[in-house]
Amino acid sequence: MTAVLTDSYGRAIRDLRVSLTDRCNFRCFYCLPHGEPPMAPKWQMLTYEEIERACSVFVSLGVEKIRLTGGEPMLRRDIEVLVGKLAALKRRGLRDLALTTNGYFLAERAQGLKDAGLDRVTVSLDSLKPETFRSTTGADALPRVLRGIEAAKRAGLAPVKVNAVIVRGHNDSEVADFAAFARRHAVAMRFIEFMPLDSGHGWSRADVVSGREIRDLIEERFPLVPARVRRGAETSSRWLFADGAPGEIGIIAPVTEPFCGACSRIRLTADGQIRTCLFSTVEHSLRDALRSTESDGEVADFIRSVILKKEPRHYINDPGFRQPARTMSFIGG
């Protein structure tokens, strides 16, 4: 498919992240340390029909990948129904339909999601130690999440990716253990730098473990070689184990090694707001556009106009940086 959506800096937009809900059953300290904020009224949330219509328009404009996020997307009722509707867009150019989840419900639902048309899944897993997992998430659910990862593998939701946000003094001592987990379970392990997207606004640069430091911690135990793939618009630099062991390492370093110049992503919140960057301070109401016209052409025109407002980069490293009012639970991954 030839991309139609292009921002004012010449970047083709091929990747749409859709948040299905603001709700989450975990309370991760880097996202919702004080619990969930007040819920938006139900009328503000996009219906499945509106999400399907929005995604259809995005695909008509050249979007090739859709990732369903949250909050925890499986808290949204009958998500398999929506997956089935979006999977039908593969006949019109969609190449990849993925889901990011905390894994709590995955063991019971992985096969049903695969049967509905989901291609792959990414599971958040910030510790392999039960006590650290509990202190991170507020949930005593590590065995359940691990069962979910195995169920996703059995269902063929491949490649299974596992995300860990690395925070100094919290789980940085587990970096090499995560790499061993990737080797043992033949999964793609993704290490993510700690970003300022928490509701408590407690982020500090001192807590950031850089991508380079993460790689060094892994290579103390497992030498790595670059994966022979073109990075392109991918968020992660990818590595393989030098000894040929299964599994893969990805390092996502938006703070110390920004990749904004190749960004191909756009985000749609659960209440229908387009965010042109994770760190945007301005939102654009696709919900209003969807509800004010029956013309998909007019919706497409609105999307094109918003894409032209996409920022050239994030401003985390600038002195005047302002943390977005919404947390990751609202924005989606």
C-alpha cells in the first residue's frame, strides 16, 4: 500500500494506536500511582462502531498497522467482536493487528483473540520477582501473567513481545534476568526507558536507565549482535544473542536516543481524541468529526488536517518541557 497520510515533515503515517479504555486493573507506579482518575462519562467514549469506522478511514489513508491498547484493553466488554471487525480490514490493506495488555486475562482469552483475527500480542511484565511485581503493579498476579504469555505462544499470537519499563533502583537489577527469560521462552524482550507519563508526576531523569546502560547490563551475561533488519520507523533497536540462542532483545530509548525523525505513529484515545505524539499537550477531537457527519470523506479530510500538525519531535530534553496532563493509561502505548 502506498501511504497517503504524510505529515508536514515528510513522515508517512502507517501505524495507528487505539486506546479502548482508560480503565486498568493494575496500579503501576509509573502510570497510576494514585489509582484511576475519575472516569469520563460513557457518552464521551467511542463505541465499537465508531472505532471500526475510524480505523476504516485510517486504513483507506494508508495506515497498515493497528495496535489496540488501554488502560487494559481486555476490560472492554467483548473485545473479540471488535477484533473480528478490524481484522476484516485486512482485505483493504491492513497488514498487522496487534494488542498490548498487562496479561491478566490473556491465559483464558488468547485463543479466542487469535480466532477472531488478532495477529500478535505484547505483554507488559516489569519484574520476574513476585514481590517486585506486586509493588510495581499493585497486583499479586505474576504467575497469571506468565501463564498468559505461554497461552499467547500456544495460540500463535506471534511474535510474542514482552515489555519491561526499567526504573533505576527498582528493577534494573533484573535486566539480564529478563534477557535470560527471552532466551528460555523464545520471546522478544523489549526494554523501555522510563518516561514522564505518570499521573503522580514523580518522574525524575535520575531514575532513567539509559538504553546504552541496559544493553551493557545484558552483555555482561549474554553478548549481543545487531539483528539484520532495517529499523525504519520501529521504536526499538533490535539485537540477537551472539551464541544463536532463541529470543530477541529490543531497546526503546525515547529519552536518551530519540527516534522522532522516523515516527510513523498516531494515537486515538478511548474518548476519541487524536494525539499526534505521546507528549502532545493538544488533542484533536475525531469523536466530534465522526458524530457530526456521515461522510467518511469529511472524516478523512479532518484526519489529514490533524496529521499536518504533528510535532517534529518530543521535548523531554528541553528545559521548558511540560508533562502531558494525561497519563499513559489515557493515551495508550
